Amino acid sequence: AFDFENYHTYTEIEAFVNELAATNALVSSSVIGTTYEGRGIIMATVSTGSSSTKPVMYFECAMHAREWIAPATCLYIMNEMATKYGTDAEITAMLDYADWLITPVSNPDGYDYTWTTDRLWRKNRVPNGGICYGTDPNRNFDAGFAGPGASDNGCSDTYHGPFAFSTEEASAMRDAILANSGRVVAAISIHSYSQLWMSPYGYQSVLPADYAEMYRVMTISVNALTATYGTQFQYGNIADTIYPASGGSVDWTYDAENVVYSYALELRDTGLYGFELPPRLILPTATETFNGLKAMAQEIAAKL
Ligand code: 0X9
Ligand code: ZN
């Protein structure tokens, strides 16, 4: 059985998702894009019906390669959703209401590179012509593209790329969202670290029209997360809570597809271990995060 208390290579993660799809009637796996180095970006759909028209909750994990707690948390959530339908009342209600789409490793080339070569690599692995590699896929969405908090230097960790959606990682997510256009009610981008729950915008400090509702649900979600083990999260809009950052996925899902519950999360910790969170903290982090997301999903179901 898959070991949720340790980190896994992309090959292991792909095998797990495919096996879950083969053995669990609620789960199907698909490949939403192919990276520069030829890896398939795998997405799991957890749904009670194959021709569902339910609302969609989209979870994008590990757009940044080194943030290993993100894929670990998303795999835990995927497994909980898939294996506790019909026995756990909350999970049953969530899957009766919505389909859950989960991309556990949104940037597999970068993720693989953190296993083989450089543990702290962040971007994808597209060559930039000179000696530097990689575009930051979370600066590559068409939402304030090439604005504040993004670099036009291919050697920078926040390089936005030559044009919006130049990366397979960002365009694959765009296409997966557009394939469900009108159904997506939540789009969650999972990162580490800093313990933050954030809403649009990142590209400007101006608050969106839906900020009051975004903030209301963030408050409830963070309270549920904190109630689990006492972990403190700050929350608010991206630009003021962490820093201005343009071209991010959740600004795009909000602006382009009107997804009000578009949130970017920074999971544990606040810097003691940083990106290298010890494996013993995977389950506590995943559990509290899932509790926050369950509270969010319940609010959305009650509101919409
Ligand atoms: O800089 C980022 O992309 C994120 N922080 S991280 O340390 N994980 O790199 C924050 C992203 C905020 N979200 C958007 N700008 N959409
Ligand atoms: Zn990140």
C-alpha cells in the first residue's frame, strides 16, 4: 500500500494515482498535458458518476517543485475522498455535492529535478536559451502577466516566461478548467511554506468585488484548520498577505472564470524546516489542511 507518511517520486505518484483509478470506482485518472521533458501531468477525478454535471472543486498542487508537502497533502486528500465515500458523512456529502479534480504534481519536470539534482529547484525545466533554465508556472498565467512580483530574467526564480501560458504546466491547468467551464466553484492552489490562506489578487492590491465573501469563507476555513492542532494561519489577499505576485493561477481562475473561491494556500511551516518539512509532519499537515478544505467545501455547498 502507498505510504502517506513519506514523500514519493513522480513515478511512484503516477503509479499510485493509476492504481487508485484502476481499483476504486470513484476515481479516474487523466493526463492533462505533457511537459517539456515528456512527462504526463496526471489528474485524478473523484466523482460519483462518469457523466457528472455537478460543481467542480479543482485542486492544483506542486506548481512549485520544491514544495514537497503540497503533493503529499493532495495525495492524502485524494485517498480520503476516494476511500471514505459512504462511510464518512462529511466526505459523502462533499462528493454528493461536487466532483473533486486533483493534480497532485502540476510541475513534474521540476519535481523530478528536486529528487535527482537540486532539492530546492522551484520552476519548470524549459531552457531559456542562455545558461538558465525554467519558467515559474505560477507567474505564467494570463492574469496581470509580467506585472509586479515577476521577473523577465530567465535566471530568476520568478521568471514569467516569454508569453502568458507559454508553459505546459499553466496551459494544462487552464485547459482542465476550461473543459469544465461554468462548473468550477473552487480552485485551490497548494504551496508551501508560510502558513497562509490567500485570495485574489496577487497582481494588484485592489480588492476584488467578491472579497467579502472570499474573506468570510477564508475565516471559517482557517478556523477549522487551526481547531485541528492549533496551527496558526494568516489570511487575506495575496498581494498584502505575502507579496505582490502577478500571473498566478488563482487570479486567473477568478478573473477569467469567475471562480469566487479561488485560494492559494501556503502550508507548514513558518521557516524552521521550510521546504524540507520532515516526513513525520506530513500527516498532521495534511489532516489540518483537509479539515480547512472540508469547512470551505461545506460553506460553498451551503451558499451555492
Ligand atoms: O510566490 C508564489 O508563487 C507563492 N508563494 S511561494 O512561496 N509558494 O512561491 C504565492 C502565490 C500566490 N498566488 C498567486 N500569486 N496567484
Ligand atoms: Zn509555491
